[in-house]
Amino acid sequence: MGRFRATTSCTSARRVVIGLLASVLVATSTSATAAATSSTAGETSRVDLGRLLVPRLVDLGVPAATSSASYVTESGFVVGTSADHGASPRIFRWKGGRTTFLPGDVVWHHLVDVNERGQVLVDGSRDGRHVALLWQPDGTVVDLFPDLEWASGRDLNNLGVVAAGVSVDGEQRAMTWDDGRVRDLGAVGPGTDVSKVNDAGVVIGSAYLPDRSSRAYVWRDGALSLLPVPDGVTSTAFLVNERGDVVGSVDGLSPDHGRFPQNVVWERGETLRDLATPGLSVVALNERGVMAGYRNRALTEDAPHHPVVVDHRGVTDLRTPRGGPGAATALNDLGVVVGSEVRGTDRSQAVAWVLGFPIELGGPTGRPLPRWSSVADVTNRGRAVGAAELPTDGGTSLRAVMWDLVPTKKQIEAVLP
């Protein structure tokens, strides 16, 4: 489910543009430090602006020993996982400084998604059943398929529609849940699985054919259709945007990819386009059809990954701040990409790429960069969330954090003439 479809006012749009330009200045401020001593007022202003607007993290203050943020919405909801020493992990929901936790009657759970309403989709185990749960903003938890022994929630759209894989009489089926109404999406063979649902109600996933091969499908307007691939090629679909572009992977289209999946896109859910890049793994898709992820150039499992962005021009490598390996994890509709750079066996640095420039996401104000940080999600308004290793009493701990990539109006006015 794409979380970045909220409209932006003219004032907000101007702030975003100014913020993006300021972020580019941040990326170039290190090399311009020497020029800051110049008598040229423009150079000094550029460096001062860059230094002031370095994105600094804010600890969300989740009341737990450790925490990590996974998703953020335009409406301000942040969700993630947390744990106390010796206790099982818990899912939290945060907004405006207030944290709530998923009720504790779920033995095992996995955070799947959150929408603009603040509804949270959770996979879990309850009373010996594998269940798909919807944690509502009022704190109630809804068992979406109470009559089934096994159900797995896969995606949640902004209207509260859930796409789920379920087991019925031992057969895998794809279903949707919409305010208590359950719909079986049908099948073309022994079973179906499901990956995503967009706000138009379009569902994508994989259908299992009688020969036990898999084919990517799209379900819309009440009908399930297989996405086109050459004969003898298996496929699966795992990302969809609002205009209907579908990203997936195929096997057997080209031998150049070795054991790695071959990523493709079905434009508007129809025309197949091979991304033609061995070792490419796409993990994010925005509403303009731009993708982000990482590339393994050596095509070996232990080779380093390198962040990339993909559009109609092809695959572009994203330079990391220190030239190390890394990966992109998310991007917004303005093309801002977030991810991390690997710096040794136990170090990671959260990074944002703005107009292709890499920007280190900073630590708390007045403190050095955390030894370990990573960013998981970003909104159109430039709010990014993730986790960072921060000092605590007697040591350090992993904390759920937020970075505002777009400066406030007060910050901008303080440095602009």
C-alpha cells in the first residue's frame, strides 16, 4: 500500500521545494567548508544554511528499552516494534508524542502496515490460530477471519481494505476484507496468494497453475487476470501503485541473472518491461512509476549491495556519502530516496538522496553521528523514520527516531536574507 497520496497545499509545496534545495546544500556543505572563510557573502550563507539544515534525529520517546520505527504516514502516524529487557517484542503506534501498544493477548505478532486513518494491520498467533488482525485507532483489535484456522494479512489500503492470504480446506486463497465483508478473489488453478492492494481496490499477487508453476496476476473490477509473460516463464507480483503499475519478478526470461530474481514492471498492469539489470532488487515504487532498491553486481550471495533508483531512463546507482555499499529502502513521490550505507561490520549510516545527492541523516542536536542508524520510510512532506543507537544510562540502546528532511518556515527565515 502506498502511504504518500495526501495532497499538498501551495504553501507546503513551496516549503518542500525550498527544503529539497536546502538538503542539496547540506550535501555539498562539507566540500564548501573552506569557502566559508571567504569574504564572499553568498558562499558563507550557503555553508551556514547547509549546517543549520542538517536533518537531526528526534527520539520518539517510545517507553521501552529498545524500539524501531517501520512506517510513517502523511497524517502523522508512526508504527514500529519495541521491547523491554527479557520481554517479548510489542507493536507500538505513535502520533504527536503519544504512544500506545497493541494489546498483549497476541502471543506472536508481525507488523504488516499502517494507513492514513491509523489502522494497523498485524499478523499474529492467538488461541492456537494464525490470525490477521486490524488494530483500530480506538484501541480495539478485530480478528478479520474468525472462522478460519489460518489467515495472513498482506496489505492494507487507506480505505481500510485488507488483502490477505488464507487457507480454506487446505487450499491457499486470496481474499479481501472490507469493513466485515469478505471476498474470495477466485483462482485459475490450485490456489492463489496475494501481495498488495491499492486505494482503487486493485489487488496483485501470484496464482498457482495446475502444473504448480506460478504466474503474477492482477485482480480488478471483480476479475482475476494473469499478467503477460512469454511462454514457459514463471512470475510473481509484489508492488503496485495507484495508476496500476505492477512490479514483480520472473524466472526464465534471461539466463544472465543467475540465481537472482529478474525484476520487471508491467506498466499500467499491462505492458511487460524487463528492467534488464542482473542482481537488481526493487523494494519501493512511487506514484510516478519510479522505483528504488539495490543491486548486487557480482551476483553472489555474499557480495555487497549498492543502492539504486530505477526510472524510464534505466537503473542509476546512488552514490553513498563515503562510497561504501548500502541499500535504498523507500522513496516518496518527489523522488527523495532513503536508505543506509554500510560502514564496517557493525556500523550503518542513515542516508537520504535528494536530486541524486547523498545526505547523511544526523544524530541528536549537538552530538556526533550515531554508531548505527537506519531509515525505513519517508513521506512526501519529508518526514523519515527509522532507528538509531543512542546513549542511555550505562550504555546505548536502539531507539525509534524521526528526521524532518524539510525545514520549518522558522528555520528558513532565520538564515535567508
